[in-house]
Amino acid sequence: MFDIASLFTVEALIRRLKQLPILKTPVMDSVFTYRPQQGLPVVGADLMQNVARELPLVRRGAPSIPVAPNSGAVAFYEPLPVRPNSQVTGADLNNLRILGMTGREAWAADKTEMLRRSCRKTTEAMSAIALSGTLSWPVQIEGGGFDTYTIAFGSPLSVVPAKLFSATDAKLKDIFVVLQAMQEKLEEKGYGSTMEIWAGKTAYEAIFAIAEASTTTAKIRVELTEEGINIGGYLIKRRAETYRHPGTGTATACMDVKTLRMVATDAGHALPYCALDDMEANLQPLPFFVKPIELKDPSGYKLVAESKPLPIPNMDGVCDAVVVA
């Protein structure tokens, strides 16, 4: 008898994931590039404050210096799993029996890809929300209904524009002044050597209108590109993606539409993957895992995927400005 479990061993899954196409997720790809695998099911508060800073030298033979202040407090955050599933019917299993190994592998790759995309889209949306300073995400309760999982990381740095970009007399210089002020805020915290600059939908439209109508000068150059709007060396990217809120089903913007955001990518933002609560995954911190569970009524299998990510932004590396009315 054909054993479906042979298609979803850890080794087969790793091999398959290497062959599948790379999924593009703008926030994870540009900000949360550090993704350690945590051997525990929880994340210590020390990791959330584990930010590298400049240190003084010490004399030879002198004791070492802690890289972060030690408050003596012990606190843990418990990430909750993303756990989608896909049904495999008895008809599917009968079809698999007559397929060769190549056909079975293609089928398993399709199932893996669907589950992988669901986990990745969820993690991307959570990452975008976390940059606001508070991660708030629905948790499905057994029997129906939703609770809310919330972690507060703090507030982003902020700049208040002297003139909103939606003003009729707003100029290119007004945008440049705000960008400079935002970078200075980050630099005061020791970051900003590399950065991402994002604008919500309405903010980007206002910036585009000013840039398109401006007369380029030697002092402030403007360039409209496929990547975004380059103003005096600052590349502003449109960030108007939406996600489907799992609790309400409504489309929700990943970033406030009126906001201009500058994110220092050198600020130590992290996205750890914690240990999975699954014996067949050996309780290991795998970024993504799939296993088949046999069903008796109706006969078939349920493919259950699991991932346990927790995006952790350093809010000293995020600066926001509400730039339109």
C-alpha cells in the first residue's frame, strides 16, 4: 500500500523547499532578514532588547562589558503557531496509487506550496503590523470565534511636518526637510546607515504629485523610477499592500495610508522561529513543517503545516510622519 507519509518526511520537505520558487515578501525581505531558530517555544525579553550599540574599550585584563543593560527581570513572550491544513480525500489517494514517483512528487510540491504561501503571507502581514509598534493578530478559538494576540513593542520615533504634503503650496523642499528630520531621529539613536523609506497609498500619491510638478534643481534632484520616487538621494517606495483580516475577512492596509515611514535596516530587527509543539518535528524550531494525519470519517488524510514566527522590531529604528490630512 502507498504510504503518503513518505512524501512528507523532514528530509523530503527540505529538499522540496529548496526547489520551490522564492516567495517575495517586501517587509520580511528588507527589514526582517535576521531569522534565528530558537530552540525554545518562548522568546525571552532579553532578545527583544538585544540591540548592538557602541561600547567603550577596556584596559587589558579588565572585566568585559555587557552589550545590553541587565534589569534582573525575567520575562518571556510565547509566540502562537500558524497552523493551516489541506484535506486529502480517498479519491486523491487512489489517484496517487497509479502515479509514478515523479507525479507523486509534483502533487506533494503543489500541496506544500499552497501551505507554505499561507504561512508566509501570515508572517508577512504580522511583520508589517509589528513595525507600527504593536502586533495585534486574531487567534481562532476552538468552537468558533476569535481572540486577539497582542504584543506591544513601543512607539516609533516621529516627525511632525511643518507643512503637510497635501497642502496646495507644498513643495519638493518640504518633503526633503521631513526626510532629513526623520533620518536625524534615527541617527540620534545610532542607526540609519542603511534604511527603507515607505509611503502609504495616500501619502505616496501626494509625494508623486509634488515630484511630478516640480522643477528639478541642482540642490534637490527628483527622479521617478519603477522602484519609487528618488528625492535628493532618498528613495521612497509605495507600500500599499493589503492583507485579508482573518477575523473579519476585510482587506486591511499593511501600513497607514497617510504615513511616511523610515526604517533603519541596521537596527537589529529580528524574526525568530520558535520550537514547534510537534513530536514528529522533533520539537525543533523549523521555519515550516508539514505532516499528514490519517482521518477515518471520511477516509483520507489531513496535511497540517506549522510555523511559529515572531517579528520583533527595534522601535528605535522606526520613524513615522503623518504627511497628508
